[in-house]
Amino acid sequence: MSRLGAALATLLLLASPVAAQRSPEVAAEIVQQQMKRRGSPPAEVHLALAAVYAQGKRGRELDYHLGEARRLGVSASRTDLLLGSYYRSVGRYDAAFATLVRVLVRHGEQPYGLVALWKTLYECKLQAATVKTDTETIRERLSSSGLHFPREFKLTAKSADQAKKLTSAGYNALLGGKASFAAELFQSAIDAFPSEAQAHRGLGIARARLEDYTRAAGAYLLYLELAPSAPDADEVDRVLMDFWKSRCSNC
């Protein structure tokens, strides 16, 4: 398994039915047995156990297994990716920002680091949390990689409907061959309602047609994060994996 694939597998454990439906101790025992039967290296077992305890918001056990995973050779980027997601889940947004930025300092195009950073910014703004982090710098960093986030975050009762109308207009613009105008419409849709998955998909298409492939990939990443069960999710994921393997071989 590639490092990128392993990172994804670890993140998926955070939302697994085993972790969600059982106590952390029971879930950890099941995961440990399953991975030992598969012959997984001890380092990967500890990382998976850390993911289970992160889901259960058990910081002490999480720290122990992350420490063991690092000691046995798991990269700091992979453990920090999990740790940053844990900090976000417990509302420690400054710690999440700092940890995920460390991942991106090491690997500037780490795709799941970018997605986790976007989600942290979204949840921070949604909760109107007070943070010391310069979130405008975070927003600009994400935007440069194609993960659009509104400069002014203000959701209203009409935000979702407005986003859908702008998204529909964006696809009409694409059909008319107006990729640049379509990109603007999709960005406006995201400004209105950041979690509108189809707007991120459309933005990816528009940027690809404009040959802005790096930022197109960033938009597609968010589309998959927001709509993992979409009919074209497997196809988009395959294209993205090929793209990121060529750009991010050491992530």
C-alpha cells in the first residue's frame, strides 16, 4: 500500500462502523485482531489503534499509540494527520491548525492534509470559535491549492438554495463553453454554502478545462470528501490517485 493509500485507510478508520458503534476498548480489540490476522506490521497496528481511540476521543490512549507508531517508524506526517483530525473533533482548533500545517510544511501537496485543514477551517467558522491562528493565511493557503473557502463566512436560511442556483448556472456556463465564467459561478456558490458538493465538482471541471490542473484536483478532493457516495466517486478517485501519485510520491 502506498503512503497516500495508508493515510486514507487510517482516516477511514475514524468513521468505521466498528469504531462508531462499540466502546473504544472493544473496537480496538477487534481492529487489533483483524490486523494481526492480515499480518500487518506492529507500527500500522498502533496507528490503527490510535485512530480508534481518536474516534472515541480518548486522548491518553491516542497519544500512547501514536508514540509507539512513531517509535516503530511511522512518519511524523502520517501521525500528525491523525492527530490534527483528532484536535478538530474535540474543538481544539488552534492545535489542529498548527498540527496540520506541520504536515503541509513537510509535504506541501499532501492531499488529505489539505482536506483536513479545510474541514478544520469550516468547522471553526461554523462554531464561531475564537482562535489565535491567522485563518486568512490558512484560507489563502487552501485557495492556492484549489480548495476554495469563502473570504466572508456568513450562512443564512437561504444560503443552500442560493448555492444550488449558482451551481446550476455554473453547469449551464460549462455547457456553453464558458469555463472561466463557470468557475466564478461555482466559487460564488461555495461562498454562499461551502459544503455544496456539486459546486466543488463543477469548479474542478472548470479549472481542468482552463488547464489549471493542480487547483482542479483540489476542488475534486473536496467533492469526494463531501459526496463520497456520488455515482462518479470511484472514477474521480481513480483520476485523483494517479494525479497525486505523480505529484506527491513522498507524501
